[in-house]
Amino acid sequence: MRERYTPSGVFRRTPEERADQEVSWNRSDQAFFAAGACHILAWEFVARHPAYRLAGMWKAGDESPSHVIATDGTWAFDHDGWTREVDVLAETAAFESGRWELRPIPTDLATFCADHWHRMPHQYHQDPRPRARAYLDRFPPSPEV
């Protein structure tokens, strides 16, 4: 396990990456799943690990989450692999300056995307789901491994 969690904001997309889906697609897997496709990775993770739930990370005052993770209330999984949920929140708050909270995401992917301005798989340069599944294969199946 690594020393510290890397907040998703470290990988924030450039204006060019926001404007051009192919440029965004060509980033490293970690950058791609940290900023721009975190929700796709989280949905694929929960499909594989149904004991986990989806949660959005909201900065105080924001109307939509800026990041999506999978969590069981203790352990979280996202672009940075396995991390304790409290560390995800603490490191994000330190990097982004502010109060952050996790809120459950009780909807399906299509509803979430429509409600929170996130892309559906068909709106990417290529379907990100196979890429997400391959990325998940790089990590141990549980944090204790």
C-alpha cells in the first residue's frame, strides 16, 4: 500500500483535455479515472464488488459531486486504488482547501450522469468500461491482500 492518497484534483483536466475527448482519452489510466471517468470506474468496481456502494464527493456548497468512489464505509476504491475512506476525505480537503463530504449515489448510471453533468460511456472517445475493467485487474481484490 502506498504512503498517501493522491487526490483526484492532482489530475484535473486541462482546457484542451476538456474540449477534446481523444486528448482526454490518451492520458494515463490513473489520470483518466481520477478526472473525467471516475464514475465509470466506480460503477464497474461495484458491479464486481456488490458489497460496496457508490458515493459522491461533494465540496461544501457544490450542487454536484466532483469525484465518485466505491466504499464500504471503511475502505474506498478509486483511481488511486484502495484507501481508507477517512484518508480520501482528509487528503482531498487538504489539497482542495475546504470541507468535503461523501453522499450515497442511489441512482443508476444514466440518471446520475443526467443529474450531475457526467458523460455516459458512449460519450467518450471510446467505451471506457473495458478500460476500467482492465484497470481494476491491476489491483488486489481487497485492501487486506
